[in-house]
Amino acid sequence: MKIVTHEFNVRTKSRFESIDITEHIRENIKGIKDGVVYVFVKHTTCALIVNEAESGLMKDYLEWGKKLVPPDGTFEHNNIDNNGHAHIISSIIGNSRVLPITNGELDLGTWQRVILLEFDGPRTRSILVKGIGE
């Protein structure tokens, strides 16, 4: 068994943003032929999804997140950071994904991409990539 571990940073530019990070992950799984990659964002106010990175959908993810947990809602946490909405929506969506690696490549569907959803930017986000396999 082989394990490769890498970490990279993504700088977000606005409070709400969606960023395709698939190529960063591809770059960081070299050395694993068949196995899985665990992708984990080390923050509590952003999330990771696997979906299509079409520009309209990239906006829709954020707009539906805002509808699900409105940023102008009442949150006790806002007394500290004014980002209670971001913590809750990130918890609902999740901060990690496990993806297959086949023949040294991410084994995603035709349109699937790994997308970072920012709910409290601008920030610098650290993403851990851990590939495990042969």
C-alpha cells in the first residue's frame, strides 16, 4: 500500500464563491495507480461537493445555500464572527469527499468536478489531499 499526502491553498475572492479544484487534486495524486483519494478542507465555513462546474450551476449552488440558510438570519454565533450561516450550511454540505482513483487518474463521471463552496470569504483555504492505494 502507498500513501501520498499533499496540501494546497486556494484564495477566495468574495464572501460567496464556487471554485473548481479538480485539477489541484489530480496534480496531487501522482503515485497512486488504484485506490482512493480523501479530500478535506480544513475550515468550518466552506464545503466540498462533486458536481458539474457549469457557470450557471456554480452560481446556483451558492444561491440555494443562501436560501437554505439565509446569511441575514438570526444566529447566536453572529455575536462573535457574523458568519453563523456559513458554519451551518457548511455542516449540512460537508467538508470532505472520498473519490476513486483508477489507472492513476481520478475516476469521475464525464461532467463531475470537485468544487469548493465558499460561504465566508474572502479567505485562504487549506485543502488536504490524501491518496491511498497501490
